[in-house]
Amino acid sequence: MKKLSVIILNWNGLKLLQEFIPIASRFTQGEEVDLIVADNGSTDSSVEWLRCNHPEVKVIELSKNYGFAEGYNRAIELAIDPSTGKSYPFTLLLNSDVEVKEGWWQPLLKFMEENPDVGAAQPKIKSYRQRDMFEYAGAAGGYLDRLGYPYCRGRLFDSIEKDEGQYDGMPVDVCWASGAALIVRTDLYRNLGGLDPKFFAHMEEIDLCCRMHASGYRVCAISDSEVYHVGGASLNQGNPQKTYLNFRNNLLLLHKNLPKDIGKRKLFIRRLADTLAFFMFCAKFDMPNAKAVLKAHSDFRKMRKDYTTYPDKDTLSALPGAQRNIIIDRYLLRKKK
């Protein structure tokens, strides 16, 4: 019986597959693990290249591009251990632009097996291009500040730290784990509805982790495991579409994961704070990103009507890192860590 499926979601990513699959396959095969590529309806030769060059890698073909969230939901439903005909107990979502190392997945699987109260975990995520630096998307584990802005052990807004072992040691509890390399309990993932398809991409893993906390599970970061992430393979940092998705989805995750009255108050303050970001973009004459912020807020107002149930308890304010205000820390106090 295989315990773990490592699933890479691909959409027209032949070049990334050619670069990263040989390494992933070399270090992600064994009696306990299967490596799977779920293809999101690619129109390039991704699937043909995989089957010709890496027949040891299992392939799931989806009919179209469902986006990151729904693509993974469908892939996890279809990922079956051929030796048992059942789902894998654990699933690890791995971005297609991540370079892994020998033994990278074992500490993650071992920790999840030994800690049944943990719903999800991530390794230490470092930059592929600057290998002594943390990577923006996840670093050494993520938090949400008091207004719901995400930050990381190793990244405060655009300030990214050098890895000098400052976050090494025992596993720690965090608010969220990065979708770049995210191990989850498969049954819990399904029971919670998986990643929210309405998010399409960006922050859907934070939303999932918030729902795990609300269900009584912990989320952790494991420094004994380390991977290298290119980042921005789908959308580069500063891309207006990325800005739009990040702002819109951040508002959505607060709206759906807070009690209704608390959510209204926090979102009012939060949307005022987002106005500062709009004016910052305007001051830089970056009108595409300024417009992206306005569109994000406009679409949030429409999409929030899709969510009609709210949690009874505010679990977010009790999570690690939730008392910090990173706008004040970064832009007034000039903190970079």
C-alpha cells in the first residue's frame, strides 16, 4: 500500500516538466510514494512527452483547464493507488516549478503520520534563483495579520529574508502552509470540500488551512524538508492579474472564514487599507495594478453573495501571527523580518 501521492498540476508546461520532472521522479519514487502529473487540458505536447520519457510517472488527464483549485480537486478524486484500488491516505500538492532534493518528502510524511491532529504542513521553501534566500510564496510558513494580510516566516510584504537557519528546528504551528508544496490528509481535504474553485488561483490554500483550523486541526511548517521554488511560473509578481486575484481572494477568504458581524467590521477596515495600496500604485503611475485593485473589490462585492454560511466562532484571531499589523511594521516601523 502506498501512503502518499505527490501530484503536480500541469497546464501547457512542457518546458517546466522537462526541467523539473527528471529530478522529481528521481527523488519521489518508492514503496510509500507515487508521483502523479495531473494535466489540466494542455494543448502542448506535455502528456506525450511524459509518457514517452517518464513512463514511471502516473498521468491523470483532465478535459480542460480547471484552474489550480478545481484542477487539484479533480485530480485528488481520480488519484487511486493501483495496489489497493483506494485513495492515498496523504496527498502532497507540488508546483510544477519546484526543484526537490533527495529525501525531501519523508520528513513531511513521517510528521503527518505521527501527529494526527495536523491537517496540513509544508517544507521550507527557498528561491530557485537565489538559493540562500527564502521564496515569496510560503517561505518557512505563513501567517495572517490582524487585517488578514498574509506574510511569512521569512517574508514581510516584498521584503524577503536570507535563510541563515533562523527558522530551523522543531516543527512549528502556522496559520497557513504554501500550496507550492503542501501535504494534506486526503480524507480531511475532501471532507472540507478541497480548494475553493471560485478562487481559481492564489490564496486558495490559505482558505483551506483556515477551514482546517476551524475544524480543530493544526497546520505546521517543517524545516527538516527543503525545496526550491521558481515562483511566478504562471503569473509574475507585479502582474495585474496576480494583483487582482490576490486582492479579491484575500477579501473572499476573510468574508467566508469569519463570523458575519466580525467579518463586516474587519472587512470595512481592510478595504480602507486596500485603498492605500490603490493610491500607492497610482503614485508609481502603475495604473494597470491600480485598476486591478478596483476590479478586485468590485468583483468581491458580487462574489460574496455566493457565500451564505459563516462560522460561529472567530478562529482566525487566535492563530499564530494574527496580532501583528504588518502595514505598520513594514511601512511605518520599517521592519524587514
